[in-house]
Amino acid sequence: MDEISAAGFLFDMDGTLVDSTAVVESVWTAFADRHGLDASELLAHAHGRQAVDTVAHFLPALTDGERADLVRNLVAEEVKVKSHDGLEIPLSIVHRKDMKLDGSNPLILEAYGAYGVVDNPGYAPRELAWYELGGVYATCHVRGGGIYGENWHLAGKQLTKPNTWKDAIACGEYLVRNGYTSSARMAIDGGSAGGITVGRAVTEQPDLFAVAVPEVGVLNAVRAETSANGVPNIPEFGSVKDKQQFNGLLEMDAFHHVQDGTKYPATLLTTGINDPRVPAWESMKMAARLQAASASGKPVLLRIQYDGGHGIGATKKQRQELAADRWSFMLWQFGDPRFQPVSN
């Protein structure tokens, strides 16, 4: 296990390493801008140090007591997981140093996998709350993303899209098999196009997860083309007007893979009523379908933000409230006694 370090790598579209320094500087510069800090001073401090040390140094609120200790006691692991076809998938895992591999840890598995987007490391103070509660955070760099360049993107696009959710399933199985968590204490979370990943992972292997949280998710792919943002997404997902592409869209459509009488995990679907990218009706349809079909007896809840959209431009308060709702729902379903309903 290595501690989180102030390092990064920049690849071009064919996966060739271009420059590691430039991306490190860009990350720290963005961090400085976000927190009103002097970028040159921050970069000078970050050189040769662990990232968590620099964060704690420049954010005084985190240097007192247990929270500062918690920041310094987080570790990151980078592992490779064999997927369904034998290809190794990168998996990033962040947890406390005192974590035990006994299967008891609450864990969030995050996956996206579209447009060649790379899930870069980042820092958000609110995430400390999850680690304070003993949580583990894992990011599966599924195909459809761009961690290894354009070929990685193409391997999870249109007709190859099933690789995306199968990679996520493989990562979930690895985490259970190696004691990071158990199926009873693992949630899968993904937003926007990551809704395809979450929705299809859950409909393909529902017993692997205790909780699913598709956020503003693409869950009804065969109908997405009719929405305001549908046509611009044809290059990424395909069109119903082409027979092969229609078949690809149907395969990635979680709504159409829900089966009556199946024991689905507890599900919290989030959406914004003003979302211009993924219309709210996709989450609404999926919520209604799961409520009608699931035989698990676990809750299926729909969270609608009436003064929000896709999440871009959300206020700090809105982001904090969403995080609180997501984590509370997960911990409730994991059986954490601190998050159980209080009986009157």
C-alpha cells in the first residue's frame, strides 16, 4: 500500500505518456483557485511531499484534532482486476490505514465509463465524513473511459458497451473476495452516463450489491435519443434508426432489463427536475419499474431536486445535502445502528 502522493500522469489519445508534471501542476492550480490560495506557494510546498500533507497545511480547519490525523492516515491502493474477458482493469481504493480486511467495511464502488473521460484523483473535504465512519471508496476505471487512451474508450462504446458494466462487476467481486467489504455492505454509485454502468451491473448481478445509487442516470437508453440532449449523444451510444446500434442501445438499457420477481438491492435514484442532459423521466420510469418488480422488499426511493438540474453549478449546500442523503441511505441499508430509523 502506498500513501496518497502528489503525482499524476498525462496520456495522449493513443495512451502514450506525455508529461507527468503538467497534470500535477494543473490539479494543484485548480485546487488553489477553488480555495483562494496562492498557487505558486502551494506548488512549492507540494513538491516532494504527500498530497495529504499539503492539503492539511493549507486548509487550517483540517489541521486540528482527529480530522487532520484522518487526512494523514488515508492510504490509496492501485490494483488490477481481471474482467470477464481476462483484461486487467485498474481499480483505485482509498481507505484508512487501520482498515481490516474482514469484509465488514462499508464501501462505495464508483464507476463511470463514457466519452473517454478519465476519473482523475481529487480532494473534497466532505469525503472525510465517509472515512470517519470507517468507509472505503473505490473507483473502477471501466472501459468506455479513457485511462489508457482512445482504445480504452472504444472498448466500452456502442456495441462494446457491455464491457463497461462487466468491468464494474469484476471490480465489485474483487473487493468482496479480498475482504474489503461484503455484498451486504457494498454500494455501487455512478452519475449521468455512469447510470448505464450502475443500472446494468445491478440488473445483471443484483445479489452483488446491497445498494445502488444511479445519480441523474441514463437508465432508458433506447428512449434517450428523443430527449433534448439525445442527438448529440448518438456518436457515443448509437441511434435507434440503425439496427445494430438499436441492439446496442437495448443491451445497455437498464429499464428494459428489470425482471419481475427479482430481488434487487435497495436503490436511491437521484435527479434534477431541470436537468438538460439526462431528463428526469428516466429516473422516474426506472424507480416505478423497480418498485413494481423487485421481490427483495428493500426500498426504492426517488430523490428529485426541484431547484437543480444535472448537478453542474449546484450550490455547496445542495452538494452537501446530496452527499448526506446518499451516505445515510447506504449506511441505513448496511445495517449501521447509527443510521436506523428511530421508533416512536
